[in-house]
Amino acid sequence: MAAVLTGAMDILYENSVSAIEGLQARFHQQSDVFFMVSNVFDPRYAFLFYSPFFLSLDWTVGKKIMWVTVVAEWLNQMLKWALHGERPYWWIHETQVYNKTGVTTPDIQQYFMTCETGPGSPSGHSMVTAAVFYVILDSYLKKFGFVKKNSTNLIAKFVWLVYLAMLAIVGASRIFIAAHFPHQCFLGMAVGWLVALGLDDINQKKTNTLRYCAITAGMLASALSMYSFLKAIGVDPMWSVSRAIKWCAKPEYVHLDTSPFFSMMRYCGFMFGMGFGFNSESFRRFSSNKVPLTMRIICAVLSVGVCKVSEKISFPKDNMTLFYIESFALNAVLAYAMIAVVPNVVSNLFPSKHKKN
């Protein structure tokens, strides 16, 4: 059974490599466009841009975005470890397919964004993008009355067509740079969409700080349990990191911030900070008042600015345990800052404009 499955996956990978070669050859002159798309829709911007921006403009939309981002990141890591997905840029060198057939190893190009270190399936870019933008589009379509029962609204249909086109472009960018196979992008889109659907009513649920801490602990425990289980059955959970280091064309292309443990510290830290932020007196006061658009825009600018500055912070990597602890703390602080600190600062700057609902 295992041999049959391996053979089927090799056929899928081999055909996908041909598609990657064709895509790279056809759109070589447009490579900068693909780099831009991969960068703009990087999962880290769900934490550092979309969450603070939309939370400041509309806290109900922002809170839902933060939840789907964290859950999508957690589920993505669990699935990556479970599915053991290859990445094109190293698979072509590790597989025996080309030795058996006598075909020359494909000439897949590597770029500065190619060498991600986590397993390849499902695509995190596709998964987080599908989840976050479903929340954004669905929330505002409902808010402005474009979603009604028993009606055929052309605007809503057009918006969802744009959504599908955007996911296709994001997937194409990941395939072009040889970071993912096509099926990994499709799987990411489907799971991300399901995550967004599953958390549709998250704003109606009361979640206190203790429960947020329990959820954080549960996510951390589940990830570490998966890690321990893989070790117990003889599978190296960090196998993909060694593959990335081995086959990346240039050492400086290897991205440590795409490693499984860094991702784990990011979503756990963010959830931990959310617990204290959403249950703070500052957030309760801010969310219960009618806040003028000017103040909300100022909050958005300040929150995104704080997150942007955080990207400049670099921790020493000589002690990886300390590095991960610092990453957890930074993400917890960022979540708390955008939820509680920045709105409180803006409220104090413009006290006369803060009105009770």
C-alpha cells in the first residue's frame, strides 16, 4: 500500500514539475510580479497588517481575522507535519524518478523567496489568504447588504469571482518560485476556506482570558505532541529544514522564519496576547463606544506602524530556545498592543470625540 501511494505521489510530483518548468519559462519576464504577490500575501502580514488594520476600522471583523489567522496557522503546521509534503526545489534532487527513467534532472529555477524550510503541504500562503480574505469579503458584503436570502446579487458574485482569481494568482506565484506543487496550493485554499466557515460565529462566543490561555496551551501541546509522535515512530519532524539547507542554491536564501517552531511561537504568542487584549478594560471601553472614523484611521496607522517596526527587531540565533521564547513574547506583545494599548492611547489623545453608544 505504501509503495503504491509513493508511486502515485511520484507521478503527481513529476507531472507538476513539468508544469513548474513551463510556468517559469513562460513568465520569466514577469518574475517580479510573482515575487510581489508572494510577498504581499505572506502569512506574516495576516498578523502584521490585516489584523491591526481591520481591527482598528471594525473590531468585529478584525477579531474574526485574528482568530482565523491563528487557527489557520496552527492547522497548517499540524497538516504539514502529518502530510510530510515535499517541495519542488528539493524533491527533484532527492527523488529516484529521474535516475530510473534516464531523464535529466529538471532545471527548476530557485529565487530568493524559494527556500522555505517547512514541509510543503498544504501551502500556508494559500491557506491563510483563503481564510483571511473570505472573512474580509463576507463580512463587508453582509455589512453593506449585498448578501440576502433568495436573491441573486451580481456584486456579490463578482466579489467572489475576484476572490477565486486572487487565490489562483497567489497559488501561481508559489508554484512559479518552486516553493509548492499545484495540489498543495489547492489543498491550502480549501482548508483555509473551511477554517473561515468554521469560525464564522466566533464574535458571538464569550472567551475569557483563562480560556484563551487554555487554547494557547492546547495548541502548543498538540503541536509538541505531533512532534513527539513523529520522533517516536522514527520520523524526524525537522527533516524539511535539513532538505532546505542541503538543496537551496544559496545559504542566504534559507528562511528560518518559515520553520515549524517559529510558526508555532508566532500563532501561540498571538493567541496568548489576544486573550489579555480582548479581555482588557481598555478594549471593553473602546469597543463599547462610538468611535469616529478619524480615530479609527489613526489607530490603524499606529497599529500597523508598531507591527512594521517589530519586523526590524532581530533576536540572536545562537541560542534557539531563547530565540523561540523571544519570538513568542514579541507576538504576544504585538497582539496586546494592537487590541488594547494603541486604542487606549488614541482615546486619551481625543477624549472629547469618544462617545457612548
